Amino acid sequence: MRSSHALLCATGVLLAACSTKPLKQSDMHIQQTPDTVARSSGTIPQTSKQAIVLPPPRKLPQR
């Protein structure tokens, strides 16, 4: 019984994955040109070296 459910599920996934047509790329899509690729490489900012100091936790009232 479980193997038939798994087979049915796998068949559904395969049919859904293989039957879709890729969408056409619109003419308004952002395109990278060689000059934007050169500018964008190596622009990752450094990580923060300062830690945020949190206040100590408040004690909850006892019931």
C-alpha cells in the first residue's frame, strides 16, 4: 500500500516537472553587462566587529 502511494507521488512529481514549459524572459528583465559585472565583483562589505550589548534578562514574578 505504501509503495503504491510513493509510486503515485513520484509519478505526479515527474509529470509536473517534465511537462512545464519555461517562461519567456521579458525584455524588461535586468541584464548584466560586462561593466556591471566588473563593478559588482569584490563589493561584499566587511562583517561587523562590534557586538550588540543586550540588557540582562528580567526576573519573572513567581506564581
